[in-house]
Amino acid sequence: MSDEAVKAAEAPAPPAAEEDVHYQAVEKDGTVTAIWEMQGQKHLRTIDPRSGEGKQILALFETAG
């Protein structure tokens, strides 16, 4: 095995490409009760839909659809 092949085999795998952050609305009885900020399958934080940031996210969603 060449030196390059050995180095490649021993080198740690590069980190996976960072996934985009996206938002998921949590609804109950037709009302948004929370907004989840997600990165891939990982939950980053929960945003209150009544907060300023929550209202901005919902407004962007409504205008995009």
C-alpha cells in the first residue's frame, strides 16, 4: 500500500456538508403552537409563534405559499 493510501485510510472522514436550517410549524386544532428550528433531523430550538421572530417566520411562510 502506498504512503498516500495509508494516510487516506487513517485520516478522519471530512464532516458532512452542513445542512440548511429550516422551520417546522407545530399545529394543534389548526393553530400554530410552536415553530421548530431544525438542521437536518436535529432540533435546534423552539420559537414562540407569538414572538416577533415567530411572527416574521410565519409571515414569510404565508407570502411564499
